[in-house]
Amino acid sequence: MTSTTQRRPNIVWISTHDINPDLGCYAGVWPGAEYARTPNLDALAARGVRFDNAFAAAPICAPARSAIVTGCFPTAIGTMHMRSKAVPPPEVRLLPQLFREAGYYCTNNWFTDFQVDVPEPAFDDCSSTAHWRNRPDGAPFFAMFQGMVTHESRLYTDEEVFAATTAHVAPEMRHDPAAAPLPPYYPDDEVFRRAWARYADLITEMDHWAGELLAELEADGLLDDTIVVFWSDHGKGMPRAKRWPNESGLREPLIVSWPGVLPENVAVTGLAHTMDLAPTMLALAGLPIPPGMHGVPLFDGDVPVAEPNAFTFGGRDRQGEADDRSRTVRDRRFRYIRNFFPDKPAMLHTEYPDHLPTWSVFRRLASEECQQRARGELPSAMSAEQRAVVAQSKPAEELYDIQADPHELVNLATDPAFDADLARLRGALDEWMRRYGDAGAIPEAALEEEWRPRGRRRRTARPTLVDRAGQPGFSCETEGAVVAWTLDPASDPAPAGPLQAEIGMPPATGRDWRLGPLDAPPGATVWVRAWRLGFEPSEEVVLTAEAEPSPDSPGMHTEPERAEWT
């Protein structure tokens, strides 16, 4: 194999929403994975490294994605509440910014949802048309593709829409609801069997999309020069999975391939966070890892690390209007969950998912059992495992032996035979919370006031021109700010839809914001601006490049009628 230090690799991320390791290559590793039909991703795993115990930092989209793109625990940087715009500590950086600073062409197609408003210079292109094929000649690239086809919302569309969504799934590739491997905590009824079969069909459709991207890489002659990573943000979009801090909410597929450099057809059984992807990509590209990242590289050179983490950690916080807080730690054998509000229901009302058919089944069955009790009858509409999903309270502590009980049905927290394991995992969780802090313990209103006093966002300071070894450069007194420049004049951004604004996509201004040293032709007008995550961007400052720099000027002068340097 070739040493990673001899290449400057391209990187392609192929990500999807809301799936567990329900791929054919995980058969025998994840319960029910043999039901999957995923030839393209199975082939990718055969050409690369498959991580069998990879976990999200949160069981819902935006907090989980914030961890992946920053390499930091959401609870440590304040991104743990779903649909909030956090102000992370100043040392936090978005991964594509680090690659752009290293000369990479960075794209995102197209979903963000990182719990912050993404600064314009984070990507060269963040849009539905973003692609590595648009890069300058010879530039290495980091291209993210964020698939939506497996999102929970696609499970419940009408037949015509679902058929169009899964147009590439041939009849012989579709999944039989009667054969769906339902776990015991789901009712064995038509709604759940149909939902599970549709979930598998959507994964097959997503596999086709992934195959198209891989075929484009091959057609461009780039496969051997490109690290390809496949991941999901968290577990499947069904009850007791997405939004729950357990195996089905946090465990996800993770595959990394780099032909000729990383080993092929290797399975790593040690514990990994998808949060580890940020430092892993930097290390494989030979770039420094910022000290503020919490994740760890999954490779030592070109060799997979057998045991990347002794534990993985995660948490559940506010999701929509469902305000709750749980923390969890997982080792090779056990999962421990601490519920800070055990008096709250296990399945809190949340406006969006409560309208979904699978959630409605649980609500209906719970109502039937209430009527049975009212008639003096024993409740019989659900099994004990199913009843726990809609219980009106939760255990304060949960402990599951994942090796013996992969569906987490038997809580061992009160079993004296497991007291030593319980104490060990309690201690690991306490130490993690002490080491990184836990912003979830702070009332959200207090966080909001700290971040945005009296409801107003702070503004990033205006950048200043500095001399960097005789070359013009920039600085900003706002800690954690990034300064970028462009030759493109200001323009009104294209109108953003409600979703684009909600998930923090950068405004579509069409301006080419550049990081790094200023390289403008003489006489050019240059616009300069600074961004700090969670703040308003600075005012723009306008400069003109000097044809003949004076000894005391680094080649620029300001346009006083438009801006003054501070």
C-alpha cells in the first residue's frame, strides 16, 4: 500500500439520513441487515474498511451533524437542542473551512443542518448543483453529498409519490413486508411491516444514488485518488430509534475506502464515533488536527486503529417541543443510559412525528390499554416490550448487555450481578461530563441570553489589514473569526426558502469568497469580511490593490468613501 504522506487525496462524503447499519455488508453484525439489498455500498465496503460499531453523538439530525462537521460533542459546544442556532466556543471550526484553508475546493450538495448559520466562506459551493467537476483545474477537492431519500418523511408518502421516490428499485429488488425483520418492541401489524419494507426500499434507492456518484468518480479517473466515506447521521426514522439514545437511535453505518492506500475488506469492531470523521479526514490528508476537536483519528497512517475509543458517548436533549435530557455511554458490551427526567414519558409528544402512522399505532394501542384498565381488564393490546415504548415514565438508569440482548429489552440496572459494570459506566459518564462540560444542564433560556443578549446577535468585528512578511493579510479582533475576501461586488442573495433558512444554509449570493493570502491583480477592488460562528458577519471593507506598493503598505489601500479601516 502507498503511504498516506505521498498523496494529497480528494475526499467524497456520501451521507444519508435516518438509517442504522441496514446494509447487506452488515449481515450478521446488525440485526436484520440480511434483509437489505445494497450492492453498491456492499462493494464499497469490500474495497475499504467497514466500522461495525460506529455511533452518532445524538439520535437526531442537526445535533448529530454538528458533531460530524466540527469533530466536537454537541453537549460540549452547545449544539445539542434540535433546531437551535448555537454560538460554539471560539476554537470550534467547520471541517470544510479547514480544508479550504489548505487549498481544497470544498462543496456541499446540499443539506447543511449543522445547528449554526454556515458562513459563506465555509464552502466554495453549497447548493443543489455543487460538484467536484466544477473545481479549478488541478485543485484537490472535498465534496459532500447529503442524500435525503431515506429521511423518515419518505416512509409515509402516498403510493404514487413513493413509487416515484424509489423509481430505481426494480421489482425483484423490492422488499416483502411479510419478511420484514421487525424487532420485538414493534407491533406486528400491517403499518409497521409496510413501513419497514419501505425503509428497506428507500435504502436500496439510496444505494443506487451512491452507485451513481461512485461511477462518476470512476468515469473521471479519480477513484484511486479519492477517499470515499459513507455514513448516516443516526438511526432509523421510526419510534424507539430516531430521537431515542439507544442502539437503534445511535448506531449507524460507516465505511471508508481509499484504493491502494487503506486496506480492503476489513472490519473494525472497536468503538467509533462518526464525530471521529473530522480528525480522521485531516490526518489522512496530512493536515493538522486542531486541539479543540474531541474526536480521534480512526487510522494510524494507513492502518485502521483497532480500538479507537474505550467508550462512545451520546445524549438526547430538546427535540422540537419535547424537552428532555438523557446521557449515554457504550463500551464493547454494555450500554448505560441516564435519564435526568425519569418522570417524563418515554415517547414525548412531538408535533411532527406524532402525525406519522407508526407513532399513531403506538398512541392508539396505549389508548386501547387505558380503556381496558378503565373496564377493569388487564391490558393486552401490547407486549411488555412494546408498552415500554409509550410508558408514562422512564427508569432513572438503564443498563443493557448488547451482546446478549441486542434489542435492549432487559434493563440490568437493578440486577446486583451487574453492579460492577453499572458503577464502571456511571464513572465513565461522569468523567466525560466533567471533562467536556454539559451545556444541556444549563436552562435553554439562559444559554440564549448568553449567546444573544436581549435577543440580539453579536456582530463580528471588522477585519483589519496586516502585513504578513511583506504580503497583505487580514486579522480580526473577534476571537474565532475567519476573514475572507472576494473580487465579486455585493449582490442580493437569491431568496431562501423556509427550510434553507432553518437549516442554516449560507446565502446564495454567487460571490467567490476566498480564504488565505490576498492575491488580487493591481487596481482590483477587493471586498473583505469576517465571520464568527453564531455571530452576525462583520461589515464589509473595500480595498483597492496598488500597482506599486509603497514601503509601508502591503500592496493595498482603502476606499475611504466606502469604508475606513479601524
